Amino acid sequence: MTPSATERRLHALPPRLKRQLERLYGADRLAALWPRMEQILRDRAAERPDALVALDTARLADPDWFVAPDMLGYSTYVDRFAGTVDGLTERVDHLESLGVRYLHLLALLKARAGDSDGGFAVADYLAIEPRLGTMADVERLAARLRAGRISLCVDLALNHTADDHPWAKAAQAGDPHYRAFYHVLGDDEAQAYEAALPEVFPTTAPGNFTAVPAMGGQVWTTFYPFQWDLNWSNPEVMLAIVDTMLRLANHGFEAFRLDSIAFLWKQLGTDCRNRPEAHFIVRALRAALDIVAPATLLKAEAIVPTALVPPYFGADEGTDWDGGFEPECHLVYNNSLMVAGWVALAEQSATLPHAIVEASGGLLRGANWLSYARCHDDIGWGAVIGDLAGIDPDPVARLKTAARFFEGGDGSWARGAPFQSDGSVLHGSNGTMASLAGLEAATDVDAREMAFRRIALLNALSIASGGLATTYMGDEAGLLNDTSYLDDPERAHEGRWLHRPDMDWAALGAPAARRISGDLATLRAARIASGGAGSPVAIATDSPALLGIGCGSDRVFLNFSDGAVPIDGIAGWRDRVSGRTCGGTLTIEPWGVVWASPAA
């Protein structure tokens, strides 16, 4: 009898997984661990629905399916978008009208009661937030999305669980098995680690440890006191998360956003970020998925300096597997490019995005950036300090200036707000794309036009850079800042709710939404026509305000200034945005975009 494709993978791919497990836990522990891991793989493979097995087969035949010119995405909270999962299913036609091929549903899994860090304090990985629906509702949504060639992504919080997760409850009740799922330290040991650890939320959650009497010590809490860091040095955590991930994949999720993966491994005397073991953990998860659910993508939420990002795609470790390359994530957020776009608007200079585009090239096959102009998070300015250090002797001061600009300072047209800072230290800025780009402050037709151009400019940066360019909910409609969160005691302390408004469906028919969505459609069509996807290519220009990007067959020019900029060298080319043929010298209007296609 001919073995199935899954059975063949179960025989061929385990060496990849075993290698990572041995690196993490040692050969002796692997010997006891492997039979249990293999049983999980076989059980979850046996449960995989026929429709998803067929999807596995199709994706294996086209491994670069997610690196395609038409791969554009959308990110949203279910409740803010459509109330419930079923309500969202009824709105899939809107996503299809935008050409969406990938949908990331934020904070979908059951969250902690009360404050939950916007849903990222997960109380049950295998249940949906009850007010949003059920797993059966999600399976129906996933089927509807697959029919529209849209892949469904869910957050998988790997660094921590909520303090009311069943594992945490069992630990507090005295179960030693589950107590070992978490880091519980004595006061002196916690202080020894703390000496080298930065603070993620210095204002609202200072420090990295929380005293929990029921646990008999200090529990490691990198983010908020109710988010307990998992102890990945315990192989039981690996078994539990692999099992969870494969069960979720069998419910129809085609991608996992791996939340906060830079923090997974703890080592005394370091900042406990981007440790080699964190990569071994993610490579183990990738290997398990490639065996049981190879249609599924892993996306790294590694908000780290640009130089530290490429390893999250994988690395050549000089081993005997696949030429030495060990794959990790299929997708990685190009967070630095997003931040650089906003810095460029504030400075009216393309210097920083040019550097980031150059650093973003050269992707390996089977890897792609996830690019974006805005998301549910703040704009974290510190991500580009390392990139600016080679350009400016005082990058922090330069970024503080950009932050003040987007918080409405210095006569700015932007309307944002500082996040976790009073402005004296560099941290982040909040605000919707439209408010930050000037639409909220615009009082006349000319100012509105400039705001629309700046929005199109940032969308063009994301789309022309070749990644899976993702729109954040409401940005296609030009939604403005929402201050109503200040009236909610459970949200008032969390400034990021400023840019998490409810979707205004009526606004889709308004002039702002028609203009912004129309510009998005034009840019999407241009990229598809260019054949561009994957690695971007930086093109030198004669103006410091002008960014040039090679996208497929085309050259895209972005003017990050409020003045017109001339450009030569594309005579006879056709601008896919305006439809005009370029003359000998082309003048790009303030905040303008030219998407130049070579003459036929």
C-alpha cells in the first residue's frame, strides 16, 4: 500500500524537529520526549480535515504562493469590525472588494477576564472569545474565506499566558507539573535578572516580575502582571504548544502570528531577547507544521532592530539538512520600514526608508516580508535607532523630534498622542493613519488633498516594497482617532485604543473613503501589473526627498516632501498611477507617487 503524503512527511521530516529539540533540551531528554511528540504529530495528522489536506497538497505544489504580486492583506479586531465572527462572515465581500488574500483577526482567542492587554492575555488557546462566537463559527468563516482565496491568520501568544489560563490556575493550586510551566524566582534571583532587562511598559507596568504569593515567589511578567511568561526550558511547554498549534491549524487557521517571539528564552546577564534558543523554538514549531499542516504559515512579530530581523526567516547552520538551511518563519513584519515611512514624512527626507529598503533586499526563496503603514500597535520609534545610528550621531534626539511632530507639535498637521511616555523619553506614538497623516487637522480642500496624498504615499511604500502589504481596519475609510476609550475604565489606561475605532460602515460611501480606497486599488493593480513581490530593490535618486524602489518590471518613486521634485531617466515610461506617459523630465508633485512602467 502506497503511504499517504502525510505519512511520507512523518518519515522524512522529523530530523529537522529532533535537531531543534536536542539543541534545547539535550540528547538524554530528547530520548524520552520524542515518542510523545511523535504521537502528537500522528494524532493531529489523523484528525486533519479533507479540505485542509487538499490545501496542503496544493500549497506544497506551489510553495511560493504567499510571495505573489496579488498577496495583499487586512488586519482587524472582530468586534470592532463586525461585532461577531458570524457578522464578519457576512462582511467578507468587503474584503474581496479590496482584493484581500490574507486576513489577520486580532485577539480572537479567549482572553483573560477584565484587563487583557487588548486580548493578548490568552486564557484558553483552543477557545474563541465567547462574546465573538465559537470555534464552529470560525470554521464556517474559514471555509468562506478559503472560497474567496483568503487565508485566515490568528495570534498565537508564545511568550505568556493569562494568569487565569488553566495552566496558571493549576500552578496556583499547587500542581508542580504546571508550576514548572512558568518562571518562579526568589527575590534575589529576580533582581539579578532585572539588572539587564529593559522595561516594555515602563509607565503602566514597570519591571519584569510580579510577586504572586500563591506561587511562592516572583513570577516573570515581561509585559503586564497578569501575563505570565512561559518557561520554554521545560519540554512540557513545547509539547503543549505544538499540540495546541496543530489543533488550531486543523480548525482552519492558515497562518499564525507568533506574538513577542524575541522574548522566549531567558538567560541571566542578557536582555533575554533574540537569544539563539528562541530561534530553535520557532524552528521546532515550523518543523511540526511542515509535517502535519504544511499549508500553514508562521509570521514573526519580532519588533527588533533591522539587523536582528533576518534570522527569523531561518539560517544556514552548516548541518546536513537541506544544504544546511533551517527554515523558521515564512513571514516577518517589516516594522522598521513602517517606522521609517513616518520618520520620512516628519523630516521630508527619504534617507531612512532608503536605508531600510536596501537592508530589506535579498530575501531567500520561500520568505516574504509583511509590510504595512499602520497597525493595532503604536509606532515604536526605537526600532530604527540602530539604522539611524549610521546616519545621525544622535538618533534618539532625531526620533524624539519625529515623535513630537506626530503628536501635533511644531505646527504639525499630524494629530497623534504619545504612548507610555510624557515625551521626555523615546517610546511610541498612537493615532490612526488618517489622523497622523493630517486628515483630522485639515480645514480646507487643499489640506485634505495633501493628507490624501500622504496616505497614498505610505500605502505605496508598503505595496511597492514587495511584501504581503496589509491594511489595518478602517484605514481604507480614513477613520479618525477615537477618544471614546477614555470613558471605559478597563481601557482608559491603554492609549493604543485611540487608533482602534469601531468600523464605520456608513463612512465607506463618503468622499474620503472613496478617495483612499480608490488609491489603494490603483496601487494594488500597479503591483500586480509589475509582477513585483518579495524583496524590494532600492534605487538611487538625485533628491534627498525622493525614494526610488524597484518593484518587478517597474520603478516606483515616492516624494516625501511638500515641494515638487523633478526626476530624469524615465522618458517614455508610463505612470501606472496617473496613466500618463512620462516626458524627458518628470515633476513629481508634493507627497506624490509615480509608478513608472517601461515603454512597451
